[in-house]
Amino acid sequence: MECSFALVGKDYVLVAADTTAARSIVKMKVDEDKIKTLSPHLLMAYSGEPGDTVQFAEYIERNIRLYHIRNFHPLRPQSAAAWVRRSLAQSLRSRSPYTVNLLLGGYDVASDAPHLYWIDYLGTQAAVPFASHGYGSYFALSLLDRYHNPDGTLEEGLATLRRVIDETAKRLVVAPGNYKVKVVDKNGVREVAL
């Protein structure tokens, strides 16, 4: 029962993902970090098939790092999202497609603006003010639609995210217990506590 949530504030992107690794009815691990830091101002929450998610996230991380080394500057969030979407779309047309859903958040230091992209396993991409993947999205999207403030402070964003996680825990039958929350802003990526 994977859940990941993200929202954009005035000058930040907040991303949360559960820390449970499970297969069928068996919980394998409760401290899995499903948010990959791709560059100093870019992060990605991933969910889907266990082998695909880790392999695809590491592939994306290494290639974005390679771009940075070759070109002496990191990819902007818009460019990174387009490249990630293209990689997923190409894998979809291969013999071994990745079954991975992504929330890609970043802060563009050139334009001083936060960006959030929702990308699914079919290679569909959308720039969104808030997003969710997994079973928790049935409850999260309506709450985010009602309480999300695009000009809100980080504290308001954390309160909205806390409300979403509490509602998911209350209403989802097999709700994840713990979440890891990271924020990306002009100072870079860091982990925050709810």
C-alpha cells in the first residue's frame, strides 16, 4: 500500500513518501527511503514494482549526475521532468518496461520558482500544484484540493501534509505507519519532521 504526496508552496516543494517495503501481505522493511535526491535542487518520490523502482531511480540519478559533470551545470526541473518522462516512454516500448510512478519536485534557481511534476508508468507527465500516487491518493487529492495554498509558507504546507497523512491513516485499511518528508527550496534538499 504505497503512498506518496507532494505540494508546491510559495518558494518550496514538499514531498512525502511512506517508508514501508511490502510484497503481497508481507511487510519486508519499515525504513525504506522512497525519495531520491537527484541533484542539489531536485528530488523524486517513486512507487511501483519493488525491483523497477530502485533500478529506475538509480538510473535517473546517475544520468542526471552525468549530465551535470559533462555540462558543468545541473538540469533545471522542467528539463529533468521531460527527460525522465521520455525515459519512461522509451522503456514502455521495450521488452522490459518499468512500472514506476513518480513525483518529481525541484526548485529552479534561475527563475526562483518551485516546480512539481506528476509522472505515471505510461509516461504521462503533468505540471501540478499538488499530487499523489498510491491508494492514499483517494483521500489525499480532495484534501489537497481544499486546503492547499499555493502562496503558503512551509509551516502551512507541513500542516496540510500532516492533515493528508492523518486522514490516510484513519481511512485506509492497510495504511503505512511512517513517512519520510523532504523539502526542496533555494537552499537545496533537506529532510523535515512532521
